[in-house]
Amino acid sequence: MASQSFWPVSHRDDDFWVCMSCLGEVFYRKVPMPDCPSCHGVSTYEGFTLEAVRDWGTEDLIARAVAAQEAAAAAQPVAESAAPVEAAD
Ligand SMILES: [Zn+2]
């Protein structure tokens, strides 16, 4: 797959977005657009906590969820240590 686009989703506590149609895709704080890359279902994603995914997800899905979270954490800029930026008018 060439380039997958995503909608960022960060306004909820349910950080893990799982496709309820194929149950084979999970993303961390984002959902693929315009549809699921696996089953091409539209609006099939629902948010869950990692605990919920661990509760009912397959081993593969749980592994994907953990990997997605780690990848997101690694990609995050370290905001705390960034120097304050003066706003230029
Ligand atoms: Zn799907």
C-alpha cells in the first residue's frame, strides 16, 4: 500500500481504534481514511482502551495495538524539553 491517510483522533480516552468489521486493523489515536485498508469498510472504527483490546482482542490485534502505541510514542517530538518559541508578529 502506497500512502495511507489518517484522521487524527486524540480527544478521547479510547486511544485504540479498531475496525469492527474485520477486527484485523488497529491504530493509535488515528483512524485510516477514507476507509479501512483491510476490508475497505467505511466508518467501521470504534475506540477502545488498551485494556479493552487486551480483553477481547486476538493475540495479533493486541500485538498490533502495542506496536502502534510504541510507534506513536517514538514519533512524538519531545515537547517538554523544547525551547520556548517567541511569537514573531
Ligand atoms: Zn476493516
